[in-house]
Amino acid sequence: MKKIFRKIHLWLSVPFGLIITLVCFSGAILVFENEVNEWFRRDLYYVETVKESPLPMDKLLEKVATTLPDSVSVTGVSISSDPGRAYQVSLSKPRRASLYVDQYTGEVKGKSERSGFFMFMFRMHRWLLDSMNPGNEGIFWGKMIVGVSTLLLVFVLISGIVIWWPRTRKALKNSLKITATKGWRRFWYDLHVAGGMYALIFLLAMALTGLTWSFPWYRTAFYKVFGVEVQQRAAQGHEQKSDAQKRDTKLAAHREKKREGNEVRKGERSRRPENNHSDMYSVTSPFVYWQEIYDKLRRQNPEYKQISISSGTASVSFNRFGNQRASDRYSFNTDNGEFTETSLYQHQDKSGKIRGWIYSVHVGNWGGMFTRILTFIAALLGAALPLTGYYLWIKRLIKVRK
């Protein structure tokens, strides 16, 4: 039986080993992307001086809006519990665009964008630097190769455990040791066997969750195990997209209305005495109740991690173990700022929870910094396994020929 598994292990590892190394290594680099970015760009993510209180949100966002082109509008804001962190202001376009703003001065600190190095690593991890054909036509070969390699990694890991799992407890103890004093071949052998055993659970978790982004058939089966139909999830995603489009349209209309109102007031001032004011020309800001919503949610959730607000909706996330995308969601009336609906995380549908758990397990942040460090080490070991395997295989071929 072990001979069969040895052949499976070898035949799958040799052609796909280098791809697995690239995917695992790039994944390890991405684990601490946020920390690295904040270390090198602290001026972007943090304010220079923390003052007693930030600017009112409507004034702040209106100030940001005046710096944007007419075709771009403010769609939301995310506020950290850390008073030293800058507000992140979401924009209508391009997709997922946002700015960091000093909430005490209104200064726009810069755009939120991925650095060239981490974008390179991300494209390597997901698509082997390939890019989707225009119009999504044809086969996305980079994504396909990464998906197939990840699927085969699961079989390589399982076959490796079958091959090298010891029969006794004493042998297991010896298998988990890495010796560096008995020559290079013994060191690489120990690293291959013991490293694979140490990283097994994390590598399997990363591979099985990562496959949900590669193959629709796998994603359907994965969700079905948890009693969720993908069709329902897709419909819900379409509904959320439609709601987002409605919010963007409403904010754009508010901005256009404000621009027209400013032009009307300017024309009126040119024809009227300077002390003659009329309320009929005033235009209500789309952000008028956002400060009130934030204050209410902050009082209700004193241990919040981040509060995000957009037109008609808000969410509150916390520093907790588990699904790092978990949040309580709220809806409010944009005309008077009253809450209309509350959806706590424990009462939300399964599909959203599973999506959050898949991401949290894949990147290793479900258990805080400890599990992220373990995920980082496991990914590096995953990158080393094919290389040590090649070394041992070539050494064996040389020995057989001699």
C-alpha cells in the first residue's frame, strides 16, 4: 500500500512542486501585509496629532467631497476605535477605492492602494501573474493552474502522511526531530518529514479553503456541506450589489443637487443684498445623520473595533476570535437618522458567516496574532517541502545510477 502512495506522492509532486512553492511562499508574504504597510506608511494610516474631538462627520465628509472630481462621490466611512488612526473614506469609483483622512483637520492624507510588491505577490498567489482575458473570455489559465496545484497539494499531503507516519510512539517522537549535525541529506530529510507533519493541519486548512475561489463546483460542494445553497448566496450578493448601486446613485444625486444649489445661491447673491438670506435655497447634506448614527453605535458598543457607515446602513465589528469579518449590521432612515432594522451577527444567514470563516481560516487571523504567526510559518514550510523533496529525489536518482 505504501508503494502506491509513494508513487502518487512522487508523480504529483515533481510536475507541480515549483508551483506549490510559489503559491505557498507568496501566501506567507501576504500574511503580514497590513502590518508591513503600516510600518512603512505610518503617515498615511495615522494622524499626526490626536485632538480632543474630531470634526463633525458631515463637515468632514463634505470637505473631502470638495476635493473629488464631479464623477466621484463619498459612499461611506470607516472609523477605528483607536483615536490615532485616520478615518477611511470610501469612494464610488473606481472599485473599492478609498482615502485616508485626518479626522481632526480634514486633511486628505492619501489613497488606499496596494503597493507594487504586495500586488505582485497577490497576483502570484492567485493567478501566477496571469491576467483575465478582456470580457472574461476563454480560460483563466493562471487561476486554473493554481487551483489544480492546490487540489493536488491536498493529495500530496495526505499521501505523505501515509508514507511517513511511524508505527510506534517512539518512532513518532524521532520523526518530529530535525537534526542539523548529521549531514545535509539528513537535515533536508528531517525538514521534509518533520516540517510536513508540523504544517499539515494548517496547510490542509489553507488548501481546502483556498479551493473555494478556484472552482465553482468545489465551492458549491463546500457550501452544501454546511447546508447552504450557492444559488441563494449568489442571489443575495446580487441584491447587496443592487443596494450598493442605489446608495451610490443617491449620493451622486445629493452631490449634484448640492452643486446646483451652490450655483443657485451664487446667482441669488449676485442679485440680492448681502444680508438677505433664504432657507429655500439650502440643500441638506447626505451625511447629516452619520455623526448621530456613529455616536449611538459607539455608546451601544463600547468595545467595538471599527464602525462603518454608508447611506442607510452601518456595521460594527469587534476584536474577537473566530470570523474576523463578523459584524453587527444596522439600517437607518436617511431622512431622520432613526434605526429601522438591527441584524446581530449570531442571527445572520449561514452563507455570510461561511464566507467570513473561509477567509479567516485561509489567512490565519481567526485566532489573532498567534494563529497568524503559525500560518506564516506553515506557509513557509509548505514552500520548502517541494524543494527538499526535489533534493531527496535527485539524490536518490544519482544513487541508483551509481
